[in-house]
Amino acid sequence: MLVAALLGSACSEQTPLSPSAERGRQVYVAQCMSCHGPEPGQDGPLGPAIKGASHELLEARIVRGSYPPGYTPKRPTRIMPPLPALAADVPALADYLR
């Protein structure tokens, strides 16, 4: 019984996030999850998967509502509005999505 409890707790533990990545996770949950879904590596109900998105892409999309030069969008829609109030959180969000 003790072995099962130890195995169960070991399997449920995750590597703790850095303070910056944890802030990014909080931003994702509050601002991104409703469109991009609970798992950043999978497409959401409105937005595409964004796991691994670069700081440059996140800044362009979130702050300016555009794309970096030469970037080909995953979807042809322009449904995502700019969210310039999140500019200071872009580095943390990039850390989380890495």
C-alpha cells in the first residue's frame, strides 16, 4: 500500500516552473486559454496551438495584432484582437510556452 502511494505521488509531481514561466502560465490561463484551449500544444476552439511560439511572434500578435516579417500564419483568420496591455507579460508567456 505504501509503495502504491509513493508511486502515485511520484507520477503526479511535475517539474516546478520558474517564476517567469509560472507568471506566463497565469497569463495563459487568464487571457489565452478560452480561445487556444487548456493545452498550449493542441489547437483550441478558436486559436491554433501556440506551444513553442517565439517571443517575436507573441509580441507581434499580442501587442500589435500583426505577424513578424516572413511568418506564415497557421490560420487565415484575423479573429485575435491586439492586447497591448499584456506587453509586459510577453517574456513570461514565452517562457511558459517554451
